[in-house]
Amino acid sequence: MSGVLNRTLSQGNSIIRQLLAVRNPMCQETAGFKVKSRLKLRCRSCYFLRVEGRLHVECNENPRHKAREVFDVKKLW
């Protein structure tokens, strides 16, 4: 009885390992914008960009440096 139980558990573990295995994504993930009230340039390749009246920081070397201004509701009125 224990042999059958051990075999079933080992098969179950292999199925669980397959489900939990780390897979390589088909597309590369990119960092989104950080929303900050005060923007600054973090490296030499960072630059400011105005998009639809809002200030953005873009960076060609490090996509983690991307940031944008907070959406200000007061400017709508």
C-alpha cells in the first residue's frame, strides 16, 4: 500500500513542480511610469518630455527611470 501511495505522491509532486516552474515569457516586460509630484533627472541619459500638458522623464539606458507628473485635477477647471 505504501508503494502505491509513494508513487502517487511522486507523480503529484512532478505535476506540481511543472505548474510552479519558472517559465521564460514570450515578450519582454518593461517598467511602467512612476507617478511623482516632483521629477528629477536620475542619470546622464534621462531627459524631460512634455506629453499632453504633463511632464515626463524618459531614459534610454534604464527604463526604470521613467516617471511622470501627478494628474492635477485643479488644472481641469
